[in-house]
Amino acid sequence: MKILVTGASGYLGGRLCNALLRKGYSIRVLARRTSDLSALTSPAHAGALEIVYGDITDYASLLSACSSCHIIFHLAALVEPWLPDPSKFLSVNVGGLKNLLEAVKQTNTVEKIVYTSSFFALGPTDGSIADENQVHHEKFFCTEYEKSKVATDKIARQAVSEGIPLVVVYPGVIYGPGKVTAGNIVGRLIIERFNGRLPGYIGYGNDRFSFSHVDDVVEGHIAAMEKGQLGNRYLLTGENASFRHVFDIAAVVTNTRRPLFNIPLWVIEAYGWLSVLFSRITGKLPLISPPTVYVLRHRWEYSCNKAKLELDYRPRNLKDGLAEVLLWLKNSGFISY
């Protein structure tokens, strides 16, 4: 059985590929020539890993990559709260999924697609705990990324109605060891916290998110491949908590002082505007931008009971997961305590 993975150079995609290889699967990855695949290209993977070069926005290369594949994991996406050119979210996230689905229609071998969406596609919960039945209200969008994931969610639902063998998974805020990218915002914030660049809490703890350990999400993806029912949607989320709680757990685990004050969101938003201006000058994407603050003004709490029941999904608790992350960050030289 040949498995195609898009987004293999990303934080989640790379760990999924390694997990599949450890389990004895043969995989093909679609990657750009500029992608860093060093974490995958070890002698132990020889013969089980095939790399084909292309891009999900290039239909011809995607069609070629899909050839003779039975399972597709589609993880490739732009995951940023802000970009100077927001049209890239549409071309990559929306256009990429459209290209993949069209390529699958031209391929006779694909038995299942596991598409990685995002909790943003379901929308804010603001006081309730939502499940897979929630549909985004579309009254407002905090980020262009969120808007693009809502659009892809509609495309995915339409594809299911047309008989395309699709399973959609929705991770929460992913954290864990591995690449410290925009997809690992928890790791990035902890680094800022322990290096003195983020001296206080972010806001007053009114935000709520569903936190997912990266390796739990990886296992959830593999379970969706093995057990997920075609046409179904599964939340691969975890413990619902605020970033204030994350910082408190980090202080307890490391036996260090908790932040002594709260930074109001309006202050962080002002800093975000300055960061965006600096980004336009330097070309370096900001850690904090105004859309990040818009997200923090809402709650995003979800239940993963369906995944627990049907996929045997078992997310670890936040304290245990963060203890692992903090030790990894320390051993990797990112923080000291």
C-alpha cells in the first residue's frame, strides 16, 4: 500500500511521516526542492521513502504524485495568523485542496484521503464546548487563515457528497517537541517567556483553547486512516485551557516564578501593529500580529469524544505534555531554568 503525504516538511507532517515509517508503511512525499526533509532522510528509511518534487499549487506535479497511491494524507497548508500577501492563503490552502481533489478524480487507486483541517474551520465557541457538528457562523473571521480553512471545509463537504473518499480531522492548538514554527505556537511562546521577552501573562485568562500534543495528533491521523469512516469528521483536540494556565503549568513544572502581571490585549495588539510594520520592512514574519489578538479575544473549546469512541484517540493531559515539551526545549538549548 503506497501512502502519499503532502506537507511532510512541516511540524506535524514530518512527525507523521516518521511515525508511518516506524510502523512499516511505505510513503511518498510531495515536497518543494527548497523544503527541509533532513529529518526524514535517514538510512533507516531507505526503500520505504520516496520523495517527489512539486507543489500543491502545481496541478501537474500533484497529479503525478497521486499516481498509484492508495492513501493520501493532505497536510500541506500555510499556517500563519498574518501574511503581507493574504491571497497566498487562498492559493495554497484553498487552491491546493481543489487541485488534490481533482487529481484524485483522475486517479483510480485512491481509497481514502485524510485531510487535515483546523479547529478554526469550525469557528469560535465563546462559552460552549463544540463538537464536529458545529459549522462556522461566518459573521466574522479573526484571520485570513481562518477564512481559508472555512472555505476548504465547504469544499471538503461538497467532495464527500460527490463520493470522494474523504475523512477530515481537526487538530486543536498543536504543541510538543519538534520544529519551532508557526504551527508550534506554544513552543514559541514558552521560549519567549523563559528568555525574558514575554514577562507577563497574555491578557487575563479569558481565552480558551483546546490543546493537542503533536504525537497524539499523529496517532489520531493514523487511526483516521485505519478506522475512520468515510465522510466523517473528527476533532483531534485535547484539554481546554487558557494560555495563562499554560504559563502557570510551566512555572510549576520548572519550579520557577509565575508571571507577576497581566499584559492587556490592547497593549499586545499595539505591539502587533508595530511588529507588522517591522515585518514589512525586514520581511521577517512577526510572532505577534493584530489577528493573533483577535483570536485571543474568543474561546475555541471543543470535545474530542467522537474520536475517542471511534478512533480510540487518547490525548494526554496538558501538564504531562508540557513537562515533556519543557524538558525538550531545555535539552535543545532553547530555554534554561
